[in-house]
Amino acid sequence: MQPVLTTEEVHRFLETDFPQIHTDGRVMTVTEIASGRASMRLDPLERHLRPGGTVSGPALFALADVTAYVAVIAHIGVVPLAVTTSLNINFLRLPQLKPTTCTCKILKLGKRLAVLDASIFQDNPDELVAHATVTYSIPPL
Amino acid sequence: MQPVLTTEEVHRFLETDFPQIHTDGRVMTVTEIASGRASMRLDPLERHLRPGGTVSGPALFALADVTAYVAVIAHIGVVPLAVTTSLNINFLRLPQLKPTTCTCKILKLGKRLAVLDASIFQDNPDELVAHATVTYSIPPL
Amino acid sequence: MQPVLTTEEVHRFLETDFPQIHTDGRVMTVTEIASGRASMRLDPLERHLRPGGTVSGPALFALADVTAYVAVIAHIGVVPLAVTTSLNINFLRLPQLKPTTCTCKILKLGKRLAVLDASIFQDNPDELVAHATVTYSIPPL
Amino acid sequence: MQPVLTTEEVHRFLETDFPQIHTDGRVMTVTEIASGRASMRLDPLERHLRPGGTVSGPALFALADVTAYVAVIAHIGVVPLAVTTSLNINFLRLPQLKPTTCTCKILKLGKRLAVLDASIFQDNPDELVAHATVTYSIPPL
């Protein structure tokens, strides 16, 4: 399963067609696109925190959701109408105010559905702060 | 299962201890607290939208997450350290830019875990835009 | 949303096309088909128990899965190739060795996906032993 | 994270305390216990099939559930009262009537909850037939 878009091309697409993810400044960056997967980094701001100083659930959800979308379009080309149909997330450890990485692996890339596994961590890729499974619906061409 | 906090008390608590939910202005309001459940309304802003003008997944996720938290504290009293352990959400219909209600029903309120069912709709409570199941971990006293 | 098959017709279809659910005897019975929902009853046997005498997770999973399938075919007609694409189940209370009911409500019946909510209980419909969300993929005609 | 039980010890425990998993004959075997994970093999029988000759959802669910339990007890010792609190499974490809392996990786092993990732495959570990996330509740000692 080979990517059809480069990191640069994905960035340019997000810039023009998905400006909403930059509403709070450039907090999310695509860091890797490879065979069957993609990674993004979130540089959290004060606004992404919850009481106790941990990165909020919605911020981690958004990171998993966007990274899954990036992994899908990197492998099938730009599909503006792909929509998330379900997302199941487990919060495992309290994330601190520091760079947070999400790596999404494509488990299945069908004609109608893509299913991805998202691992979210901070310093240590073996100590996940959250893990998600994401399903995207791919519109008929 | 009777609530131990009123809508007014929950609002006051969110105000002082959970100011983060008002980062973008007062977009979330508790609309009902009743036996075994709670409801909140999201008045979405431009920043909550995705391409196509639909309310974003992270905005619906945040609404389900906060409503579940409100339902829990309304029934067991203020527990600042309750944390979401998992959230499974299905996106069912594309939500438009208008008031969005989430009703959370407590399925189980144990000593260590609370499990809630969240129904999110706009005009018609029978046409959900999203449905979620949320698990909160309740810290030992 | 009106059913297009009666309880009798669903039973006959399961009998001829889905004999596997009767491998252990007639332990599952359709008890209701109504607008937007269906219910089944499991009469558990010794083989459905786990240590401690509770009905096993796989038995509850199978009950939710088959009831969701029944709800789908009752509303769109017989679709032998509909397959479960995901199932999220929360176990809430330990079920005992007695009749167990599952009620499935259709949350969305789209052209490609059906999403259902399954409530599993024993004596008291307000005290669920398990709750599931089920997604079925509907094959193109 | 090192295992505290060997494959042999786990087998002996299942034999005496969990005979239910052998109701249909010895269809499930522990094939590996290693740091942070465990694997089991299901040798499916006619009774585990669905129309079309694919291994049924409940059979895959049971395999993921038991493998997760084995991974937990292999790392914390025998805890007869550990119970599954939730299981989210995605069905990715239709499994055929042949040996099926489940590898469970421990994502978190806390005092109260264990969260595991389950990958189910047949010939090719990179082509999953199903993927699950399992949460076990660990009883207070």
C-alpha cells in the first residue's frame, strides 16, 4: 500500500481546503507519510488543557481524527467528502503540556470504508496516552 | 437515582473549576438535570464547523464528554478528578450550524466506573446526528 | 420507519438461511418487531455460562449481533449478505442464568450502513446488563 | 513488563478454573506469552461458521476476549474475578475456515483497569480479519 501524496502535498491541501484545523494557529503538523500510515504532531496551547494541566480529550480526539483523514487521503488522493463514521478512543495516561504525536496505521482500505488504528504518545512511543480506532466512509466516485 | 446538584449549582461549578469549556465564549449551557440524566445545548460558532458547513466531530465529541461529566457530578456531587476513560461515538447525520442538544442517560453508576449513553440531535430528538457511549472513572474517595 | 417483515417471516428466514444460530438448540427467539426496532430473548444454557454462573460475554455479544441483524432485515427485507462491521459493547452488571432480552433500536438506516443501539436486560429494562452499538454494512443491490 | 506465568501455567489454570472455553472441544490454544503480550490460536469448527462459510463474529469476539484475559493473568497472576468491562471490535475481512490467531498487546495495566489491543489474522499478520480493543476491570485485592 503506497502513498500517492507527499507530506508537502497534504499540507497544501489542508491549507486551502481545511483551514478550520488552523483556527487556533498552526498547532498540528504532518510529520510522516509512509506505506500504510501517517503521523501528525500537536503542539498544545493553553486552550487545549483541562483542569490539572492535562491535554483535553477533545484535543486528542481532534488529533486522531485529522491524522486518520490525512492517512486516508495520502493513500487514495484527495477525497473532500470522506467523513468520520465512528471513533472509539481509550484514554490511558494523563498527557502533559508538551508535543504530542499521533501515528495512524491503516488496518483496512476498502472501497467504502477505511479503518485505522491511532496511537497517541508524548515522549515514549511505548507509553501511549491514548489509543483510538477510527472509521472513515469513502464516498462513491 | 436522584440528582444531588441543581442546574444552577452545576453551572457555578463549571464556571469556577472548569473555565476551559468557556474558552470560545459561552457556547455550552446545561439545559436539564433530572433523575438519571442531564442535557446540554451547544450553540455552535464558525470555529466549530468543518468544510461543507457541518458541525465538526471534535465539537460533538466535546459536547458528549462535558454532558456526561455533568450527568455524573449532578448525581454524585463534585468529583474534580473524574476522568473520561473511553468514548465511542458514531456520526449518523451531518449536523448544520444551529443549536445542538446532547442528552446523557446514566446506564451504570458504580463505585469505580460510570457508563453513559449520549444522544445528540438538532431539531428532532428521533433523528440523531450522533450517538456516543462514554465511560468515566470515579476516583476512590 | 415501518417493518416490512413479520415476526413469523423473520423466524422462517432464520430457520432456513441462518441455521447456525440454532446449533445449541432453540435458545434465541424473536419476541417483537415494531417500528424502528426488534427484540429477541435468549434462554441461556449451561454452555453460555462463565465461572461464577454469569452469562458469558460471547453469549451477550451473539444476542446483540443477531438482534441487530433481525432489526435490519425486518425493515429492509432479507439481505443475506449484510455483515457486522463493528460492535462496541459495555458490560454493566453480571447477568444470571435466566431469560435475557435484547432490544435493538435503529439509530440510522442508510443506503450503505445501519447503526443500532442494543439494550440487554433480564428482569428490569432499566437495569441493563449490557449495552452495545452495532454497525451493519448493507451490500449494494 | 514481564510475564509472571508461563504458557504451561496458564493452560493448567484455564483447564481447572475456566473449563467453559473447552465446551466445544479444545479449539483454543495459548501459543505465546511474552513481555506485554499473549497470543492464542482458534481452530474453528463447523459450529463457528456463519452463512457463506466465514468464521462468525461471536467466535472472533470470544477469541479476543479470552486472549485478553490470558494476557492480563499472565502478567499479574491469576485473578479469577477480572471481568471484561468493554470490547470494541471491527470486522475487516471475511475469515475462512482455517486456524485463526489473536495477538493481544497490553496498552495499559493499571491498578483498576487493563486496556489491550487485539489483532486477529489468519495467514498474514498484516491482513487482519478483525481488530479489537478490550478493557478488563481488575478487582481490588
